[in-house]
Amino acid sequence: MLLLVFVVLVKSCLCYSDDDLGYGLSIGNSIDVFANYGDLSQVTQVVSSDYEDEVSEPIEPFREKNIRVFDSIVVRETSGDKQVDMNIQLCETFEDLLKTYFQNFHIEGTDIAWKAFLGDWVPDEILRSFGMDYDSTPDNCCFVLVKISKTHKSVEIESLKKMKAKVYVQRAIDRLNVTDSTAVRRFMKSYGTHYIDSYVTGNFIYQVFKYKRSGYNLLRSYIKLRERRRSNSDNIRFYFSSYFLKQVGDIRIASGNKSVENWARDNLKDSQYLFSRPSLLRLHYNPVLAVKLNHMLDNEALLGLSLKTLKPLFKDEYMGEKFSEIVENDLKLWEVNA
Ligand SMILES: *[C@@H]1O[C@H](CO)[C@@H](O)[C@H](O)[C@H]1NC(C)=O
Ligand SMILES: *[C@@H]1O[C@H](CO)[C@@H](O)[C@H](O)[C@H]1NC(C)=O
């Protein structure tokens, strides 16, 4: 009897070797986005959070289960910047802020990638990971996201031409009835929905400022004007003065490294604010501090990720279309419920 159970188990196994299974970041490998939809931030390092339990382990940019489904992938790798890079982004609403924060994350089949990463988090938790206090009267205007980032490397699939399914996946495809959506969903659970088409790793430090509408509008005009004139005059600090602000968020780091966050809190105080709040703007005016930070930004966070549906896995075009149709429909449903 036991033997029989064993035989049945072996027959229904996926039959990929251990070499094909991993939890690290491997270009071209496939994941099931529904396995952790709404909570992908838990298995990727994209935002700072308050878990204390992971301190002893090294932080990895990506920890989601993934498998190798393609043979012969042609990859292009570019190494990143030596210097940190500051950018200031204006967001009309909190939802806008989430979109902006996740603008380098793409999941084919949805335009709202942030929901896959944070959709299941309670608002309070999301606010905290952006360094903001709970706001009992949340009015929705306006937010400014300041980011200082350092790219370590970018990796992307250069060509799809030679890509084909690995033998064990091809066998499953040969058996698959694509008009049977239950069978397709079972296939998705076993072999994934999307493959990793590109990613960027590095690290960045960020801070959110909540603005009064009037101050926000002034900052926006100033930035527009500066871009148009390409002027070197730099008066941006003025637009971050407390007179224009409702709330200054805590400085956070994408890797969640608390010692860097503490360093920022102690070293980036800007006395321009009423209570001398830490501000990333200080790095803009202080090259010595910027160099220090530059050394602290390592390769522990995910700065960008592009996932595409496993459509190219199917040699048969109709099968590929059917498959991605079901994936994309399911994504829409999950999105509405997140
Ligand atoms: C494929 O699935 C559809 C829908 O469940 C079913 O009607 C059809 O008979 C199946 N085809 C084969 C070859 O099993
Ligand atoms: C946090 O960053 C500091 C400074 O770069 C580094 O020395 C330390 O190893 C990092 N800690 C973890 C847990 O990665």
C-alpha cells in the first residue's frame, strides 16, 4: 500500500531537478504571482519594514520561490552607478505616491503593480513603511517623495528568439488542455505565471514629505521652471521649509537596514524645520555626508523588476494566447479584491 502511494506521488510530481528550483534572483526564471499576491514585499526587498527577526540573516533582494522553465537565455548585464543619485517626485495623492514608488516594477497584465506588493497590508502598516505617522484625518493632498539611490546592476533578457521550454515543462505543455481553465490554473501553480524579464538591484534611501496644497503647487512650479531653464541656481531647500509642510516622514532605506536608518536620523538633521527634523535634502548640500551615504548603499534591495507572462513558453501561438488570457483575467480579479 505504501509503495503504491509512493508510486502515485512520483508519477504526479513536477519532476524538475533541484537545480531548477531556487529562491534567489535568477533572470528568466518563473514565479507564480498569485502565490504571494498582495504581499510580494514580504518576499522581495522593496520597502523598509519593522520586522526584527531577520537581523542575523543577510538581506537578499529577492526570496520568492522560482523555477527554471526556459533553456538558453541570452542575457545582458549592465553595472550601475558609482555615485548616488537624488530625485524628487511629486504625488497628488497617496495612491499616486504608491504608484510612483513602484514605477520601476511591472507585471504584465496589470497596471497597478504596487497592489501585488502591498495590496494586503493594512494602511497603517503601509504608512509606517513610508516613514509616516498614522493620520486620523487623512486628506489626500499632497506628497513629495525624495529618493537617493544607487544602482548596483541591471540584468535583462536580451533576446527571446532562442528561448524554449525545458524538457520537463514541455512534457507538461504537451499534456495541457488550454481550453480547460482549471487545468491551466493547475499548470500555473506548478510552473508559474510570469518569468523574470529584467531586474535592477542596489539600494536607496527615501523620505516622504506631506505638503499643504499651496506649498506643493509652488514646489511644482519651481521644478518646472528649473527644468525649462536648466538653471544652476538651487533654491530648492526653501520649498521644503516647515511653512509648506504638514508632516515630515522618517528617513527609510529600501533594504530595511536599521543601522543606516539610525545613521540618517542622527546625521541628517536639518535645523530649518521647527524641531530640526532629519531631511534627505541635507545630502544635497553636504558632499561629505553624501560620500558617507554612498558607501553605505549596498546591493541588498530590489530597485526594479519586470515580470512577463509565460506566453513565450508555448510554441503554439493559440496556446500561448489562451494561457496569458487566463493569467491576465485572474490578475484583474485579484487586483479588484486587493
Ligand atoms: C479540453 O477541455 C474542454 C473544457 O473543459 C473540454 O470540453 C474538452 O473536451 C477538453 N479536450 C480534451 C482533448 O480533453
Ligand atoms: C547595514 O549597513 C551597514 C553599513 O553599510 C553594514 O555594515 C551592515 O552589515 C548592514 N547590516 C545588514 C544586516 O546587512
